[in-house]
Amino acid sequence: MSELLEHLKKRIAAEGPLLVADYMSEALANPKHGYYMTGDPLGKSGDFITAPEISQMFGELIGLWCAITWNQMGSPSKINLIEMGPGRGTLMVDAIRALVMAPQFLDAIDIHMIETSPSLQKRQRRNLDALDVDIQWHKSFADVPEGPFILVANELLDALPIRQFEKSVAGWGERKVGCNEAGELHWMLDQSAAVPEAFIPAALADSPPGSIFEFSPAGVALVTSIAGEIAKYGGAALFIDYGHTPSGIGDTLQAVKDHKFHDVLCDPGEADLTAHVDFEQMAENARAAGALAYGAITQRDFLRPLGIEHRAKQLKKIASTGQMNEVFSGLNRLIGEDEMGTLFKVLALTHPDMPMPEGFGYDNDKGE
């Protein structure tokens, strides 16, 4: 039995069944045994591969978007460039390399990386050492110095803890994680306390028995905080993740281990746990905090107007045969309609005085 599983069993025995959010927090971020605290989950040797690891084009175009956004802000002489959940640092490496073509933007930015995992932070430092820029690391968004900023978060919101509410014939209850007499974790429905009406959208309140609605308190709190700072200081934020809009019913909590789906309650701390992002929920809270929200649109519809297909053709001209295959394989994975292109969505937040951000006025039907 793993030490984390033993810890969870003792906690359940002492406190009662755990909220799904508490189970996720322990499995992913327990200081000693949490999934993100103990190793590098990325790449072929890990459990999953993110867009920056698939192709350099992703980070390059995100860097381009940041430079364009800075221009839309009026090109302030100093601005914080923030990345949350930077993985191995690959996105920032590719972005900074591409931004050599925008030296004034590079001179204006102070780079801040927000990372809670000690092992990933070490990997980021190694990968970013070659860049001739100063970088500061923080454990939370609140630790970044105040001022205007551009923030990028790729595959961050999906890993933030969620709560799950299930409809039964008796009404809505909260899904929790319990432990049976055999010492096995299991799902259970707690209807001992009323579910706050604010947690379930009015349009979904009358869903049939068996329906599950997911709510991310941590995600909403983070997006609300970022939106409030944008409204106060100016700037923009870009969230890229797999998810849905509008809000809907469904159990999207999943575990991945060795690039394969895994039982969510099996091997806590040894598998990645994620849930689809409710982008409508995030956008509504961002607007309530004073920012403008654009999207969510598909990753395909975001990357195409930024020029990803043109960039692929440029890389093709200088690529070997093997590299050429990698370029177009990466292109298909990033924007393919049966790949990340439609599963992943993009949400942008901006200050109310800013124009529509680049990539959000795209007419996919016309191919413009």
C-alpha cells in the first residue's frame, strides 16, 4: 500500500468521506507524495505530452500573441510576462527565441514563472538557463509584483481540483470519496447537506437523475483574481485547455498513467488527474470581476489566424525528411479536427479598454 493511500484512509477515518476536490488536492499536490511533487510527468517517459512538447510552433505563436497584445496595450515600457504551470519551460524557451524579432518587447518584459512542483521548477531552470533573460519563480499568482501583465496558462485549469454534484431521485447531492471495510476507496453520494443553488446553473438544475455537474472552486477563484488584476492594472491573460462551453452535465474527471487512462481511485499520487474546464463558468466570473472575456474558441481557430500553417511551410524549407514529417505531424496534432484542434479551447481575458485580442476574430467557414 502506498504511503499516500494510507494517509487518505486515515484522513477519511478521522474526517469522513472526502470532497472530490480534497481527493484531487491530495493526489496531485500532497507535499510528500503528490503526483506533481515527486517527478516529471511530461514527455514519452512520463504520462502525457503537452502542446509545447509536440511542436516548437506552439510556443513561437504564443510568443507572437504576447508581443501583439503588448502593442495593443500601447507598448508599456515595463510589463510582467507570466506563465502559470510552465511544465518543462519549453513554451517560454520557444516564445523567447521567436521574440528575438521583437527586441523592444523583450526589453520591456520581466518574466515570472509560477510553479508549485520543486522537480518541475528544477527542470525549467535547466531549460531556461540558456536564455539571456532574467526570470523569477513564484509559487502563486499572488506572489508576482503588481503592475500590468500578460499571462499565459496552458493546461493549468484542467488540473485544479473540482467538486462533483450528482442528481438522484431525492435531488442534488455531493459526490465524495469514501473507504470501505476492505480498505478500498470508492465513490459515494452525500445528500446530508443541501447543495447551494449557486453551484448548479439554473439551466441544468432540472437535469435527470444520474446527472453529474462539476464545479471548480480553485479555477473560478484563480480566474476571478487574474481578471480583477487585469481590470486594475491593465493587461491580458490566455488560457488554453481541454474543456467545453457552454456549461453542461457529465463526469469528466479522469486519470492518466503511462499515456493510458487509469482508474481515478487507483494508485493516488501515481497518476495524473484532470477534468474538463467549464469555460462558460470561467468567462462569466472573469466578466463579473471587471475584465472582458473572449471565447472560448477552438485551438484550431486560434492558431490558424496566427499563422501556424505558414510557419509549418517555413520550417519545411529548412527541414530534413525526418524533420519534415515531425513538422506536419505536429501541425496535425495541434490543429487537426480529430486531434487537439477541437478538443482544446482558448479563452482570452483583457482590460476593457483594449481591442479584441489577436486570433479571436477568425471566420473558420471562410478560412480567413
